[in-house]
Amino acid sequence: MTDLPAPSRAAGGRCAAPAIRAALVRYRAIAYLVGVGLIVLVCIGMPLKYAGDNSSVVAAVGPVHGVLYVVYLAATFDLASRTRLPLPRMVLVMLAGTIPFLSFVAERWVSGQIRAQFLTTPTGTVGPARPATTGGSAEATAR
């Protein structure tokens, strides 16, 4: 991933940290849904269809997984375009939704890369730092 200059990330727009954070949340949610749907199809639906002669799970989950996979492709493209992910990496992440369990691995990897490169502050924390609390009231600190 190429690093964007700090002013373009700090300014508003598609490459700003809040926009990248929102795109990452959308990508992570759909990656989990696609991964679970594919596991249900492969681990439950296919054995029932071919060993149990019952195709109801495949008939119900298959079309839903197909629609979710298209949404996964759109979310991956959105995140990749905001972070300027190179085309070969974007294609590999998109293909991760077709192999059982690989969407979880790809989600973890992409999330770590995006957080490290775009969403960390100079102190190393993710997101805005919380103000320190004194733990007591104003009267207790005045004594």
C-alpha cells in the first residue's frame, strides 16, 4: 500500500481517516457474513445435498451468499480505492471470499494493514486518544 501525504489524509474527503474507518467497518462486517455463508454452504449444505439428498440448505443459503459476495466485492473495491491498495492485492482480497475460511484471514490481514498505515496516531494508538482522568473530584485534588 502506498502511503498518502499527511495533508490529504487530514483533510476531508474519500481518503480522510473517518472515511477510511467507515469503509473498513463495512468491509469487516461483510467479510464475516460472506465467510460464514460460505462455510455454511460448504460444510453443511453440500454434504446434505450430496450425502443426504436434501438440497434445501443450498437452495436457501446459496442465493443469499451470492448477493452478499457482490456486496463484499463492492466493499473491498471501496476500501481499496480509498487506501490506494494496488490492483493485484485488491484482486487477491476479492478472491478470498471464494475459499472457505480465507475471508477471515484476509479480513484480519487487511484490517491490520489499514489500521497500521492509515488509522494510527503518532503515539501508536488507534483513533483519537482519550483524555486522562484524575480519578477523583475537584475537591479531592484541591486538598
